[in-house]
Amino acid sequence: MFRFAILFGAISGLLLAKQVAAQSLSSIEVGSDISQLSSLDAQRIGADEEIGLYTKRILKQRDGNAFSVIFRNADRKIVLLESDWSGRESNNAADYHYFKFGVTTLNEIRKKMGSNGMAYLDGNGPVTLTSEGDVLAVNAYEVRNSALVAVFLTKVPAERLATLQPSFGGKKVGEILGGEAKLYGIILADGHYLESIWGTRKIRDSGYAPIEWLENVSTGRDLRLACRLDGGGNDVDIRVVSGKVYHKGQLVEDAIVDDDEFTYGLADEIKIFVTTVDVKTNSIIVKVVERSTNEVKVVMKGKCRSKN
């Protein structure tokens, strides 16, 4: 199996990142009716909780991750969505871009967003100690061209904190937090609702700017496709499950899943077959690349149909 990152660098323009028109978590949009939850493959946990003018509902998705929703009682519109990791490494595909639960660090989030984000001064604060002894960091970013705010929750578990403390020396927890705190949850919420619970006073990091919302296409969706190239031949079964691509039932390493398309490669001794599937148009393109020169020799196109 070749390393796809090498090929990706050699063939320019192979995969273009695109902004998703609608901001959502697991394909559920803030502002939509609570009935949209029926599209999720998830099971409700416990009874709904009344919170004044709002109601909170918690579901367990098929991958084991928790999915929390807060909606307004008056019109049953969703004002907040939250996805929290189950802790299982096999289910760590997060809802934003290439981020992974339990893997992506706070430093990586800061780098991707261009700043440390903003904090609500009347909330719990940007860094808190949980009842379990974990250190939790809360980094918020307004979403460009919308009324939404994205909040990334990272934490250092208590057991990891205990191993780090002897080596702190004169350092404060905040100084080591960036490399140690890892993504645990993501919130996407109406900014006005967050102000109603966390207050209107905010402090923004130097260089702060609103972010683009880039959803991970695989999150909350198990894509089952049958794809066929123009000119005939047999259907090829392709699946995307929790951010991983399977070709004819076999896991493909180094696949790139990005927004509304995914790309992966397979190789023999002479050729590399680079496959890109556009989920929006259900189209497939296969480029046959000569291994020795990285030159594209053949481009084949086709269509896919959903088997969900």
C-alpha cells in the first residue's frame, strides 16, 4: 500500500476543499425542527429535560458517541447541537473537517482556526476543572456569514494529568495545555442562545477572526455506494464508515475524506489508481498514474448510486 500523502503532493488539484453551504453536526442543522432528528441512526437516552423555555434531548449514535440537542419549546426549533466522544478509538471521526476525537490537540485547533478563539467571561471560563478531575478547555469561534458559534471542547484526563504533574516544574497548567488537551466534544449553537446562558461579555484572542464551517462528510453517515465507470463493467462497492473508506469490503489506508467528496488510491507495481467520489453529484473519477513519473495516463469517469 502506497502512502497517499506522497501522491497527494505530487498531483496538484486532485482534491479541492469546499465550504459546506449549511452548517450542521451529523447532518442536523441548527434552526431546523426537532423532527429532523428522525434522520439520525441514534437512540434516545433517558427522558427529555425541561430547561425553562427550552428542552434538552440526549441521544446515543450508532458509533457510541453522545449527541445532545437543545430546542426551543415555542416553535421546536433547534438552538444547540453537541457531539461528545465515547472514548472508543474506532469511533473518533469528529464533525469538523479532519479533526479526530482523542487525537486532535488544542494546539492543532488553534493553528487551523488562526487563533485561540474567544471566551465568554460570565460562563465557566476558558479552562475549568471538572468534577472527575479532568482539565477542560473551551474555545469558541463565530462562524462566518451566520449567527452561529462553534465551540471546541478539549480536555486532559485526570489520569494523564497525574502523570504530567511531576514534570510541571515551574510551568503552569496553561503552558502545557495546548499539546496535551485533546478534542472531546464539539458544540454548534445559535449565538444568541449562548449569550443567554453564558452572557454577552466576551474576550477575543489577538488575530481572532470568524471561521469557516467545514463539516466532515462521513460523520453521522454510513455511505454505501455502487459505482460504475462509463463503458460498462461491474459495479464496485464503496463505503465510508466513521471517516474510513472501504473498497470492495477492504479498508483503504490514507484515504482523504473532505466535505462532500472523498479520494483514495490503490496501487500495483506499475500503476496507481486514484479514485475520487463526489457525494453531491454521485460522480466518480479514476485517474491512472504511472508510478515512476507520477504522470496521469488515463482519466475515467462514471456514476454511483446509493445503496443506503
